[in-house]
Amino acid sequence: MRNSKHALKRLAIALGALLLVSAIGVAQVAVTIPTVTAKVGTSQSIPITVGDLTGKGVVSYQFNLSYDPTIITVTAVTPGPLVAGYNAPTVNLTTAGVVRVAGAGQTALSGGGILAYLVTTMVGKGTTSLAFSQFQFNEGTPASTTTNGSVLVPVLSVKVSDISTLLPVGSTFTLPITTETVTGLNVLSAQFTVTYDQTKINITGASSVGTMTSAWTSNAVNTSVPGQLKFAGAGSTALTGAGTLINLTGTVVAVGGTSAVHFTALQYNEGTPAAGGVDGSVTTGAPVKPVLNSRIPATLTAASQGNITAFSVNASDPGGSALTYSWKLNDALVKGPGTDNTYSVRFTDPHGTAKKVTCIFTSAASLTDSTVWSFIVTGVNNGTTVPNDFVLGQNYPNPFNPTTLISYSLPKEAPVTFEVYNMLGVKVRTLMSGETRSAGTYTVSWDGKNDGGVSMPSGVYLYRVVAGSYLASKKMTLLK
């Protein structure tokens, strides 16, 4: 009986110890480094990810990590989003192939995520482990369990490009697959499989036009599995050089995200020469309106009567689509929409007639921008045609913001004073002060500012011109 009691006691102790070990194991926090494939000569930030730290009182961390310095070089360790409120960690990289990091903060960490990034450069070809030799939260609590990672730099890399597009949903894009040099390796065939996030993009096919495989007689694509594309190609002439092996083609499914494009299989010929696939990505963003790069004329205050005035626009779509152009004269459509970014017109209007030319440019996403020229029709050259009478024209545009143009005509030479007043009769701007002008038609502009360069408020203003014995005034409205 006594032996039986002792056996039961020992069993209870063993079970308690087992439960304790199990409880400790449950409490451990996972720390993980991924396996990465990269191309020699490139740089990459490799994340160190930790599990949920909520309620565990973690205010510091430290770790040591080793790698093969003939394959990669760790150039820096930067903090991840999880420790955004902490100071930058202390990093020791003095010993080749060893990283020592320590970080601390005032507030306990909460949640899981990326603790730090290893900033690396691929310096050689081969495989290296990224191995923890020590990892610790606080003074050892909570306990952690680490999963080492690795970096593979293939002897012969085939890479999915990283591209970004601002095209709208449904638009097509091209995704190059590039290879390092295959000269002398007798590459007569290639096949690979890539996967991607079908909620963001859809890779629909491949095009060999203008690529290294354009002379191959057999290129086949299989897209029967959603989120996956298989390519196989072969020819009788071995590939040479480096460059674009094939272009994948696809469409945008959703904007505002990134889809990794991941190799799950890759080989040249029947496996020789050995090659490794390097993943890439497609980032989609919301389309933005076109951008005006330049225009001709850059500025225009007067157009010569009877002569042809030519307008042109240089604009572009950040998303890469071709633009269409519409031209309006005084808000009436006169040309387009079409691909012509130029417009020419001969004005036959009387001197002092206000005109406005507008060019509207539109992207494939139906987003638009525009540019406007506002000016006055004058003689063949401003001031050279002799008017019969003194005339003060109405400003244009009116109302205006921030600038308006005003024309006036002189039948003979005279000193000209041009002033702007508010409705209380207070002078706010002198545009001309006794400047002598010969007979002709002229324009002046007002930018809505006083003589001190201060912008005036919205309201009605009076502009007045005194030219020798001539005097005239008119009202204009500044509207902000």
C-alpha cells in the first residue's frame, strides 16, 4: 500500500511538471525570420517578426544573429512598426557575419508584428542561414522561441520585376521577367510557375514580342488555376545575353494595394543550368489627374488681329495612359476630343475684344485637368494700329481671381496713368503713373494686390485711366 502511495505521488509530481512545461511552452513568444530569395548586387530589408506581446510587459529586447558574410552583408538594423515609439536600437556590426542588437522603451509593447528589419546587400551567390544565437525579451521573460531564416542568392537568377501602376481597374499592365546572362549555357527551353493575389491583379498571359524568347517557336501559357500562371517555352536557338526573358500581361483588379508575384517552380532545359526565381510585385494605386508639363505660349496677354495664333500643350498621365485633348474658344468646343494637342486660330475680332482659349486633357481613367489663356485681341503688333478714338475696355475675365486683363486704346500719344480704387474711393494700386504711350491699343493686368503686395479682399473695384485730356473709369469684381 505504501509503495502504491509513493508511486501515485511520483506520478502526480511528473504530471505537474509536464503541465508546467506545457504552460511555459504556451507562454513562449514566437520570433521568426523568413526565407528570402534575392539577386546578387541587390539590397533588401528582411523583417524579424514576433508574436503577440499584449500584457507581457515587454519594454526591452536584445538578440544576436549570425550569417555568411561572403553571401550577404548586413548594413543596418532599423526598427519595425511594432516599436515605432521606441528610440532607435543599439546596433553592433563590427564583427563580420554577426549582428548584435538591443532596444528599449518606456511603454510595454502590445500586439505582434515586425520588430526590426535587417537591411542587407547580396554580395555573393549561394545560401546563408540567418541564425539566432540568442534572443531575449526583458531579462528573459516572457520566454521566446526562434525560427531561423535564410537567404538564397541563385547562381543564375530569374526575376519578376517590381512595377507600380496608377491605371484604373480593368486597365492592362506589362510585367517583365528578367534573367541574368545565359550566354554559353545552351538554354533552349524554360518553364516556370508564378502565383499572385487575384484580389488585386489578374495575370492573363505572356508576350514574347521584343524579348529574348521572341525567336522561340513554342510558347504556351496556362492560366486555368485562379491566382496562378504557368509558362513553358522552347526553341531551336540557344538564348544569349541577359535581359527580358518574357513579358507577362495582366489587368488591374483593385487599386491601392500590392500583390507579390511568387515563383513556385522554375527551370531552364531539364534543370541545367540551375536557376533560381526571385519574386517581384505589382503595386496598384488610385489614378490621379493628368499633369501639365508645359504649354505654348507660356503666357499670353494679347493676340494679333488677322494673324494665326498657335496653341499647344505638353501633358502626361502619371498612370502612363495616352491623353485625349479638347479645345474650347470662349467656352464653346471648337476641336476634339482627340489626340491632337495643338490648336491654331486666326482672330478677326475688333480691337479690345476679350478671348479665352481652354485646353482640357483627359486620361484613360476619365480624369481631367485643363489650362486657360485669357487675352485681348489687338492690332498686328500691340500698340502699332492707330485707333480712331480713345477707348477703355471692360476687364476680362470679370469676375476674376486672381488676375484680370484690361485693354485701352489711344488715338494719339499721351502720358497714361492707370489706377485701381475700392468703392470707398481709396486708391489701392497704381498700375501706370504718367508713362508716355504712342497711339495704339494696349493691355494692362491687375493681380488683385495693393501697392504693398497684399492681396485685396473680394469686392467691387473701380479702375480709372487718365491719358492726356482723356478720362474714363469702369467697375470690376474680384471674387475669391
